[in-house]
Amino acid sequence: MPQTRVSMSRQVAAVAALIIAAAPALAGGPVLAPEDGAPLPPPLIQDPIADWSGFYAGLGYGKIGVSLADGLDDLDLDGAAAGGFAGINAQKGHLVYGVELTYAKTMEASVEGADTSSAPLIELSGRLGYAWRDALVYARLGVASTEFDVDGASHRFNGLAYGIGLDYQISDHMALGVSYTEYDLSSGGSGAGFSARPSVIGLRISMRF
């Protein structure tokens, strides 16, 4: 009987030794010992990427330049524009994509050659960007609509909007940015049609919810 107990004890000890030896492999793969006593390389640490996903809204202010043409005369308008925007982003690693709605109004403007005023500009764009640390570089493409009154006649303009921008997170929920957008618009009214090519460079501040 004592001999049988000694044999069982040896078997239990052998099984325990096998479990201890296999534990590193079960936890995350085999652990390779360094050759010739060389130290293991340090673990690879990836740069943190800011979270840009979710709803956001903000305000913007910038300089606007507009070239109006009716096939005969060209009118150049320069001024300042201010407005707001709201959108939603989704994020997959470094890739950030979403949609944004923008509302902008010309605050002050001067024009050569005619009496001109403008209605608010409304833009709906898709955005595609690349996030790196706290920065987001993006391109935008969408549609826009506005209205210009030229010498008492009102003209509705519709067309494309495209541009680039850079946002930088200054906190977990707030970002500052700069953007440049160009518009290729035309009026579809009867008679001589107008074309308009506004361009806006501006600063923006946004809050993510």
C-alpha cells in the first residue's frame, strides 16, 4: 500500500508539472527564452488615436470670395461669412467618415459693378478623413444651394461643394479646425443664366457629444 501511494504521488506531481509548463501557452502563446541570455525586445506601443466618432456641432467664421458671371459681365464679391454646422462621424482605426450639414451667411461684403446681396448658403457634404493622434485630416464633397440678388433680380444657385480641412482635438469633446471649400454653382432660371464660384477659408470650433 505505501508503494502504491508513492507511485500515485509521483503521477500527481508529473501532471502538475505539465499543467504549470503549459500555462504560458494557454494564456497567450509560447514564451520563448532569449538566446545566449540576450534581453527580450520591448513591447511595441502604438500611438494613441483620438476618438472622432459620434455627433458633433459647432460654429465657423471665414473669408468668402465670389465670382459671378452671366456670360457677358463678371462680378467679384469679397466679404466675411459666419455660420454653424452639425454632423456625425463613424471611425474604424485611422479611417473617419461621416456627413455634415453647414449653414453660412455673408456678414459683410463689397462688390464691384452692381448692387448685390446673398441669402444663406446651405451645404450637405460627405467627409472622409485620416486620424493621427489628436489630428484629423479630411476631404469633403457634397451639394450646396444659395441665392444672390443682382440689381434687384433674384437668382437661385445650386451645385457642387468640395474642399479639405484639418481638425485638432484640444480635449476629449472639443476640437479646433481650419477648412477650405470651393463651390461650383449655377442658376437654372430662364434667360441668361448666372454661374457662381464662391470659395471660403475659415476657422471652426466644434463640440462632440
